[in-house]
Amino acid sequence: MRIAVLHDRLAPGAPADEQDNLVQAQAIARALAELGHTPRLVPCGLNLEATAQTLAAMAPGAVFNLVEALDGRDDLSAAVPALVHSLGLPCTGCGALGLQLAADKLAVKQTLRSLDLPTPAWFCLADLDGAGPEPSGPFLLKPRLEHGSVGIEESDLLESPDRAALRSALSAKETALAQPCLAEAYLSGREFNVSVLEEADGPRVLPCAEMVFADYGDKPRILGWRAKWDEASFEHSHTERTFDFPPRDAALLERLAALAHACFSRLQLSGYCRVDFRLDASGAPQVIDLNPNPCIAPDAGFPAAAARAGLTFAQLVARILDAALRSS
């Protein structure tokens, strides 16, 4: 089968987090070829008419969608599955509505709260105008419309701000990033990633991973941009993924799996997703991020969880493609 592998169109000198998109596209193309398909890499940017013309000329049997941003606009990535479906082609991963929701961290938190799914408290600038509740405890500033920890570093942690200080910091952050931001209550507990894969009989929760912050001492445990992408940084070399847990964590792992499954099902996601959690002061998991269509480069967390479940990389790619073909 001819398969178009859509990926981000990269500008010259793109940073590591953007280049990783092409790395995963190349790896998936190799896996698709191993599975007997004929893949073709197709860069995709804001000119969606050009992408539509390329797909029409190619006439693929399916599209493997890896687009995370349209020429740097993460918040517009939902346009890609909408375009592909308008052409009548099967498309891997999450649909337009799920991607549009997940593109805005505030919308995700509001939706989780409306479904009684746990997520840390937050403030945005509108919440800090006039009278209202006082912030309590540390807060971490986050851009609303980015992914991959872009715009998040240790310096974004405010230990005990009052309303005025939090408003000033949020306003400065929005000016610096030229986009809306939010302040999320910072939880200093353990951090977990739980991957969910759509199978023929429903969502399958893959083995849970914990992010271990080794030798951090009193340093805040924040999985920011340096930890994910700057290979020369302390943060990158001292954060480790583990799938090994003591028996005493059995109940916690069950709770994490149940919450990840609920996020996937109740938010009507599809394809594959990763849900990130932190434990609050009582040890209860709280959803800190929702990642439909997470990175599936061979060294990323989702393939690592799939491997722990007994799936090779090619088998994982085949399962993702099969889910798209079933839903078309």
C-alpha cells in the first residue's frame, strides 16, 4: 500500500525538538517499508492546498500523520487530520477535535475538571483580575499553545506568589512568548507517563513509566525543554525513564492506568496518546498534560512502553496504521 508520511516542514537550522519530527518520520517510513508498504515522506506547512494537491497526485491508501505544527504553529495542527479526512483518506492518530482540544492546555484542564478527572489547580490572567481566591503554594508558568516542554524551565517556577506577583509573572511570560500562558499549581511528587494505544477491542493501556530525577537534591524536578532536548545539560543527563516498580506501587499503577484509559475514552481520543501525571501531596495522581499523537521516534517514551508490552517498533507502527484503516 502507498502511504504518505506527513511530517512538519522544517526551517533551516530548526531546533532539536523540531528536528525530532523528521527523525520519527524517517523511522516510521523504514518500518512501513519493512511491513511491505511503499511510504513517501511529505512535508506539510501552512500551505495546505499544496499538501492536498500532493496527496491527490499520490493517491495513497492511507496517511500516517506526524504533523505537530504548521510552520511553527502548534495550535493549527488539528487542520491536518481535517484535511486528510476531507479527501476521504484514512488518517492515523487522533482526529481534528481531539487535537484541537489538546492544543490548548487551558481547554484540556477545563475539560478534565468538567469530567471530574483530576488536574492541578491553575490561574490565567483573567482569573487574577479583580477579587478572587489567593494563590497558595508554588506555581509553574506554562505556555498554553506549545508542546514538548517548549517554553518551560526551572526559572518558570514561582515558590509562593501572591496575586499581584503571579499576575506580573504571567503577563511577562505572555509578552516574552507572544502567546497566552497559564500558571499551574506545581506538584513536587513523582511523575509518570502512561501510554494508550487504540486496538480492535478498545483502548489498551501500555506499561506505566516513571520519570526519575536522579541526583537532583533540592533542585526543582521539572521536565522542561533542557531536560528533553539539550543533551549537554544536567537536566537531560539526570532524568531517566523506568518501568520497574516495587510491589507496593501496584495500587498506584492500577489507578494511573484507569485514569489514562478514562482520559482517552471520555475525551473521545483515537489512535494513540500519552497522559502525563504528577502525584499531589496526598499521593494521588493528577493529570498535568495530555498528548495525543505523541512522539514515536524509536527512542521516545511511547515505543519504549510498547516494547515493554512486547511490541516491536514495526508492530507498533502496524497497530497504529490498522486503527486508522478500521475507522475509515
